Amino acid sequence: RGLRTAILSNGSPSMLDSAVRAAGLDKLLDMVLSVEDVGIYKPSRRVYRHAMQKLVLHDAPSICFVSANTWDAQAAAQFGFQAVRIDRFGLPDDKIPGKPAAMIKSLAELAALL
């Protein structure tokens, strides 16, 4: 569909590189972004701003942020991303600000939202 894809992770670049290659995702992703470039972990707003800068996007809602972690999806939503939480186990939201725009049971449901 011409959409760019990226990972934004609290993991180190070497760990992410290894995981992405092992999963066979290296040819499917445009970018793999680590918080090490920012020097602070998510949910810091600086991390989400870093993603916008790297993706050369100026409008936070233009990013569809997908995570299976409740806190991760909620923090991204609080920042302004269109967050989608993968809820495989019926977990409640964490008691932090931010409400994902959508909840799905698996990645297979994501394409219909885009």
C-alpha cells in the first residue's frame, strides 16, 4: 500500500538487528529505531518525537503505532499517535493516560484498519 514501516523499541540496536533478521522482517521494515539514539526510554515523549523526526512526519496522528503492550500503546496514544493495541489475552488498560484508537486480537486484523 506504500506505507512505511518501522520498529520503535526500548531495545538496543544490536538486539533489534538480531531479532529483526531472525524473524525475517529485515526486508519488510523501512527503519528500526532504538531509544539509544535518544538516551531515554519510552514512554518519554522525546522518544516519540524522535520517531517523527526520523520518519520525517510533522503530524503525530499520521503514525499508526501498534503494540501488544498496554502501557506502550497507551503512552503512544497519549503522545498523539493513532495507537492500536493487540489484545490477545483480554488484558485491561494500565492506569495511565492514553486510550488506543483501536483494539485488535492479532496482526491479521491490522490491514482492515489501515
